[in-house]
Amino acid sequence: MLDLDYALEQDRRDPLAPFRAEFVIDDPDTIYLDGNSLGRLPKRTIARLQEAVEQQWGKRMVRGWGEGWMDAPQRIGAKIAQLIGAQSDEVLVADSTSTNFYKLVCAALDARSGRHQIVTEIVNFPTDAYILQGIVRARGDHYHITYVDSQDGITISTDAIVDALNAKDCALVTLTHTAFKSGYVYDMRAITDAAHRAGALVLWDLSHSVGSIPVHLNDCNADFAVGCTYKYLNGGPGAPAFLYVRRDLQAQAMNPIQGWFGQREPICNGLELYSGSRADPLSRWHAVHPIAPRSRRRSRLAAGSRYDAAARKIGCPNRVSHRAVGCVAASARCHAQFAAQRELSRFAHFTRTP
Ligand SMILES: Cc1ncc(COP(=O)(O)O)c(C=O)c1O
């Protein structure tokens, strides 16, 4: 029988119960069931945020990029990978779920060019549907979305999804693994298998699954996934989202947003576009590249003194220019470090929130 004693007994036996003490619970009488929207604040986060702001940002300033911020998307992605059954180099923390969803839908459609059907469900999370509609509008009428209906507003059977697949035309199946309205969980393996048999790719939105139920992306051979970190991962408001691209798809899939942090060399290559003339002050940025050969280091000094001369002309004290060169050098070190990273980093856009 379900009564208060039964509930208290279950609480006493719950192996997760001690974790309650890890969270800020200001109002013990509130039964907070909105973790699906914003998880509670973990006590340890308060000190971590304070440290990040006061010590890292406050004291280290731009040097923070070279002291752990730059590789945070991969480092934290590797931790999330453990929660969703993926390899450490298949998950990247960046941007919002919506942005990541957009990037991966475009990547999937490009990888299946010639196919035009997108299969999703009628009760999917609104942002996913809006983004699909926007992409179809931008790409043209030959693309079309099939919304699989729910008979009861709660569940959609695997058969209904499979029946909707057009084996000649389907490019992408995309579903929110745990449905946001009902908590219904799709059969990831069966749907992924069926989509692959039809020649389509699959993109799972894990926003309501990660940190809440077991997820086995690799075991299910899932192609792409996205998810947020502010619900059951308790990342806090504004915490960046994550994306997953299966390892063997990373080289061929294309990020449609070609921002600087998605490049192998976020700064160096881009600036070459503008640095045709040696008189161009931007060309100095090459001069401070930390992996420049010796002969180029001399020209770096020459460029530095040219900059000093120019700075004197406009009345700037020399040390300002030296400081600027120092900052660029620190930043170039970060970028060189980033350049060594694997294909997945191409799916970063521009947000590198630590
Ligand atoms: C299933 C699902 N997908 C996507 C989003 C949108 O996330 P974001 O605001 O990070 O774009 C949410 C937000 O709650 C969600 O629940």
C-alpha cells in the first residue's frame, strides 16, 4: 500500500539518498520535480564558480585560455561521454542544444544528399521542430518532414517510426530519446537499426536522458546526439550543451557554422586572409607564432620594432606595444595547442565556455 510510511521506508533504502546532502536545499518542504528544466545547485559548484571567477578570470585573465579553458570542451565532453556510452573523443561541450542540433541536422542532410525526408514525432520538443522547419525552409521545398503521430499523447511505437521511413528518400530520423512531455523512452537500438537499414542517419536529443537514465550510444551504433547540461547534469542556467558525433563520421560530416573555434587554427589561417602586405599591422600576428622557425623569429623582432616605431608616431608608449605582443603570443600558444586536436573540434562553433 502506498502511504507515508512506505515512502519514508523507500527513502531510507534508496542508495542515492546521501546525494541529497550535496545540494543546496533552501526550502526542505518543497518537492522539486522541475529538474527536467533546471537541476538544483550542487553545493560544490558555489566554490568552483567562485574560484573560476576570482582566481582564473580575476587573476589569470587571458592566460586562462592556455591554462585549461581552451581544452575544456573536450575535457568535459570526455566526462559526459561516460554517461552516454560514447568514447571520450566523440563528445564535445559547446554552444546551446539548439545550435548543436542545427549543426548536426545540417551535417546529416549533407551526408545524405539526394535524400529529402526527415522523420520526427509530433510531440517532440518545440525547438527541435522549429529548427527542422527552418532548415527545410532554407534548403527548399524538396525537403519534407514526416511527423509521426502519437495515439495517446504519451507514447509512439517503434513500429510507427519504422513505418514512416521511406527507404529511398529518408535522410534523417531525429527524436528526443526521453520524450519531454511524458517521460516515454524510445527504443534507441531498434530505431537506429531500422533507420540504418533504410539508409538514413539518426540524431538523438538526449536532453532528458543524460544524467537521468542509462544511455548506450556506441552499443546502439547511434550516429549523432545532442543534449543539455543544465537539467539532470546540474550545470546551472546558461551552461553549455554537448554534442556527439560517432568517431567514424567525424572526418566526413561537415559543421555548417564555420566559426573560428571550429578551425584547426582558429587564428593563424584566418588572419592570413588579411595579411597580404607586410605593412599591414595584422601580419605581426604571424611573427609571434610560437612554432615559427628561427629565421622567422628575427622578422618577428623586426616587425616588433616597426610596431614600436608606429606606436611612437601616434604617441603610444612602447611598453603598450610589447604588452600587446605578449598577449598575442599567449593566445597563439593556446591556438597551437588547439590545432593538435582531433576532427570533433570542427563541430565547435564559437562558444568555449569553461
Ligand atoms: C529536449 C530538449 N531539446 C532542446 C532544448 C533546448 O535547449 P537549449 O536552450 O540549450 O537550446 C530543450 C530545453 O529544455 C529540451 O528540453
